[in-house]
Amino acid sequence: MLCADFEDRLTDYLDAALPADLQRACAEHALRCPVCHDLLSEVKNAILECRTATPPPSPALEARILMRIAPETAMTTCEEFEEHLTDYLDGFLPAHLYHRWERHAALCARCTELPGHVVRSIGACCSYITEERPVPDSLHERILRATLGTTDAGQVRAPLAARLAEWLRGWLDDVVSPQLATVATMVLIAVLVGTHTISDDGSIGGMYRASLRLAAQTYEHGAHTAKSAALSNDLKRAVGLGDNSGSGSTDAAPRPAQSPSIPAPDKPKSETNEQP
């Protein structure tokens, strides 16, 4: 017998519903094949656990017991139950509200089926969204007529307040753009520093007047410096002309440069001792 045949006949083998020869063949195969032997043991253990396991208490029984012993922990109205339904489905319901919500769902016949209905409705909406449906004829015209009163979009003009708000929004978008944010910040800092340091009354007008005074002082200082430089150049030119006229034939001719003297070499001792 093959392992596939043993698996197909396993249920009938456990129920002893096979003929005698097939029952004996399955028993022999289970003894010879370790894989099928383990499979048979697992199925027998699962059946035994299912027969001996006690079913857990129903949620309704637990809710009724808690309602009797701790009525203050129960959810009072169905409106409160529906208020927390979205948070329950999203998984954001706190623990204390979660248990109160489940107890109310187990006890209230009206609210028991409500979560299932909501979940099925959401699933139906999602399935409808994924399916493309044709747009009914003249739908756009009906929407325009119901909202604007006309189907000609050119005849519709926004109110003056809306147009002003749109213009102001566009202007502010240009001002607060990332490219101009740094420049605007620097200008604002310059204005604040100027009004507190340069201006005499702390206003922009005072800063303007102070800047005019500074410009006038700078101009006067530059003019005075230029006048002093021109006078100095005239004096230097006059002094240079006087020096050139005073010098000329009175100057002595330059002397030739004298070459340095070279000392004579020493005579040998033999020449000094000779008689004249």
C-alpha cells in the first residue's frame, strides 16, 4: 500500500469501516512506514483532545455574571455603544471601554449584529470602489445646475471677497516662498536693528532721517578729503618746480669714482739681505 492510499483511507481506518483485508493492510503499512505511523498518532491524539476538552464559557454568560456582580462597569445605553463602534473596529478602543463594549454586544439583542452589519457594509463599499462604473448621462450638468444654478461655467464668478482672498493668498505664496524666506528674514532683522540703534524715535521714519544725515556727513567728509588731496598735490607740484629751477649750472661736475688701491706684494727674504 502506498502512503497516498493510506491517507485516503485513514478516516475509515480509524472508524473501522474498511473491509477486513484493507483494515489489515492499513495496519501493516502504519507499522512499516514511520511517516504514516506519526500521522496516525497525531490524528488519534487530536481526536482524543477534542473529546476530552471542555468548551470555554460563552461571552453572554460572562457578561451576565459581570452585570450581576458589577453593574457599574456595564455600558448603559445603545447610543454609547454606537459612539465607540468606529474606535472598536479600528482597534483604538481603550481596555476598560473595550470590555464594557463587548459585554454590551453580548447582552443587547439590538447591538449584537450591528458590528457585523457595519463590517459587511464597509466591505461592500470597498468592492464597489474598486469596480469602475459608467458615469450617468448629464450627471455633470445636473451637479452644476444644483450647485451653481447654471451649466455654463463661464457665467459663474466668485464673490469679491473670495477673489481678494485668492489674490492675497497668491501674493503671500510668493513672499513666503523658500527662495525669498532668507531675504525677508534679513530685511526684517535689518529693520529691527536700525529702528533700535539708528533711529532717534524708534520708527522707520526716524531711521530714514538718520540715514539721510549719515549720507550728508559721508558726502561732506568725502568732499573735504578730496579738497585736501587736491591742495596737497598742488603744493607738491609747486615745491618740485622750485627745486628744478634752483639746480642747474651751479652744481659741480661729478667726480670720477676712484678705484681702490691694491697693496704691493711682499718681497722675498733673499732680496732683502742682498748687499747693494
